[in-house]
Amino acid sequence: MLMPNLSVEKKREMIREIQTFFLEERGEEIGEIAAEICFEFIKDRLGPVFYNMAIHDARDIVEQRMQTLEEDLYALEKQ
């Protein structure tokens, strides 16, 4: 699966978010390396699930719009 290119700053921001989550929700202070390992796990194992869900949702929207467009085109036909 293609992953969007994250800037170094965006990746660091996400790693800090993981560290904050562990501290606030679990009372655990984890280091940057542990947070990065967690980030890589989420990206590699869970990311594709969310990506596929988004693609499915997008496909449904396109299909709905195509159906509407098809109906509009039939309405334009002359009797």
C-alpha cells in the first residue's frame, strides 16, 4: 500500500501524540523510540484497514453520484 510521504516534523508530531496518549490514558511515560515503534505498528498494521475503509466510502459516494448523473441524463432525453 502506498503511504503518503510524511514530513519529518509531522511524524515527530504524531510520535509526540502517542507519547501524550500513553501518559494521559495509561499513566506511562514512554520514550521516543517506543513511541516510534508504536507509530510504525499503527501505520503498517492498522493504517491499511482505515485506508481500505476510506476507499470503500469513496467508492460508494462515486457510485451514488454516477447513479444520480445517469438519472439526470435520462431525464434530458427527448420524448
